[in-house]
Amino acid sequence: MTFGPSRSPAIVLVVEDEMVLRMRAVGMVEDAGYTPLEARDTDEALAILSSRSDIALVCADIQLPGSMDGMGLARTVRKRWPAIDIILMSEQLNPPSIDLPPPQQILR
């Protein structure tokens, strides 16, 4: 499986502030055959996104440090890089209401 037109292998940006969770997510991305990039917060994620044009998917926690949370990051990605797919994750059973244009997906 690839993301978007002619992107193989897909580059996946994993945005997670907790190191162990980030390492596990990166391992899952690699195990699935994709190429991972890592960011610890939303500011680092935006810097990576601004410097590359090959990212197919952003997989981010909703609760993140930085100048915005994961929801804000997702809104910014959708606005500035509409071709990039987004997956939001949350440990909460009922994360805050989602205010993103489709397509969207939240993993709990």
C-alpha cells in the first residue's frame, strides 16, 4: 500500500513526545515497509514538513507540546499540504471533538 500518487515506499512522519511510544510507532511503520521520520513536538514536525516534499502521511498524537497541539498540527497540514494524509492518535477514550475536513481518522 502506498499513500497518494506514485509514492513508494511512503514516508511517514511520526509525531509523538513520549520516546517509548514514538519508538514503537516508528518500528510499526518500518515493519509495514514504510520509511519513518520522527518529531518530538509540533514545531519540529512543521520544520520537517517545510523542508521535505516527500512525506505521504503524518501520524500524530492529539496531545503534543509545541506551539500547537496535534489537532492544530493536523489543521495546518491539511491547509498547507492537502495531499498529505493524517492519522491522529489519542490515549483518551473520548478525545476532543474533531474539527477537520475529511478524510480524517482517529485511532484510540
